[in-house]
Amino acid sequence: MRPFLFITLFLSISYAEQKTLTISEDLSWKSVFDDGFHPVWHMDGTYKCMEGRNINFGIKFQGETLSIDKGDLFFDVYSDEYLALISYYGRVKYTEKEALNKIKEFKRLLGSNIKTNKEGGINAWAQIGDYVVLLSFRDSMFENKPYVSDIIISNRSASRKSKIREKLLGDPNAKVQPPEGYENLSLDPKVVHKEYYDQQAKDLIAYNAPEAKAERERKKKAKEELRQQAIEKTKLASKDSEPKPKEK
């Protein structure tokens, strides 16, 4: 595997089983882990964590579950107890009818919590405690299935004092940590996904080995020779097709 592929493969984990987030007034950083999620630091790890890419995701409310689809899930963690934002970006493409049907399922799940006066287009939202839960559909750029899903769960309470945010803003070396009760879990992707990173290191060593470099150079040279041969054949064919001067 070549190094330039590592970026596209980074944490491209596909879970066989659906991961379901419970929506309630007690939604918190701890409840995310209680639901079986294990986010890891994303980028510099100072405030955002990522559960994974292309996961099967669903939400649960009052015992009822709604399966969403496959996508990427991120957590913005500004508080020691209350999450600032959960962002889900779907990868499954929908027709307009399919998107509207998913909105109907969303409404059935949240029932009276849906705020109908704020709906517009293919989206719906509800407020549960301090959190607003929004399901919407954006342009997929595909004509036959023009929509993909987004879910945003945001904390609207500005009165909560965020201890973690104060620490992160005050200490450039600070990183988001697991909640109480999960201190034994690491949020470092190089620890959580050690096998992936170990393999990445092995592939990089193999790629940079002298024999591997020599083989790439050989193939490059052979390819160039074939290209030159093709050019010469084209020149000869062009000369053969030129009209010959008439004899006097």
C-alpha cells in the first residue's frame, strides 16, 4: 500500500452493527460512551472527536429507534458534561421520495417534540432539553438520487459553564479526555487503532526500501520506452499515409 493512500484510508472503519445514540435531556459526553461509542481525537484533539467514517448510525428516543444510514460522526466537546455539537454526515444517496419518507420516520420517532413552525424543505427538527436535533438533506450532486442526510444535535444552552473549554482554551497542549468512568479508555487514534498504524508504518518502510524504489524506477523507465515506441510508430504511420509525388 502506498503512503498517498493512507489519507483516504484514515479510520475508514465500517461497523457491521448499527451504533445507536440515545437522545434525551440527559445527553452528555458520558452517555455517548454509555451507548457504546468510543470517539477518538480528530486532527489536533483539542475539541473535536470522531467516532469513525462510514458507520451504520441510528438514534433512539424513548425506547424507539430510527436507523439513519452510513456516514461520518463527529463530536465537538466543549463541556465536561454537556456536548456542544454532534455532527453526522451521511453517505447514502436518496431520491426526493426516500428523503421525505425518512423525515416522516423522524417525525414519528420524536412525535410532539417536532417544531412544525420551523420546518422548510426536506428537514425537520425537535428540541429535547438543552438540545436541538435536526435532520436535513443536502445536495448529493447526483441527478438520480439528489440528496444525502445530515443530522446536527446542538446544545442551545449558553448558561452552562464549560470546564473543558476553559482548559482547552487556556492550555494549548490540552486534549479532550474520556468522561468519568471511562478513564481507562484512550482517545488517541494511534492507541485505539494500533494495528492500523503499525501496518501503516510497515507499508511505509516497504515503500521506501531500496529494492522497492528500484522496481518503481524500472517500471517508470519501461513505461517511458513504450511511450517512445508508440510515438515512433505514429510518425512512421503518418509518413506511410502521406501522398507520394507523381513521377514525371
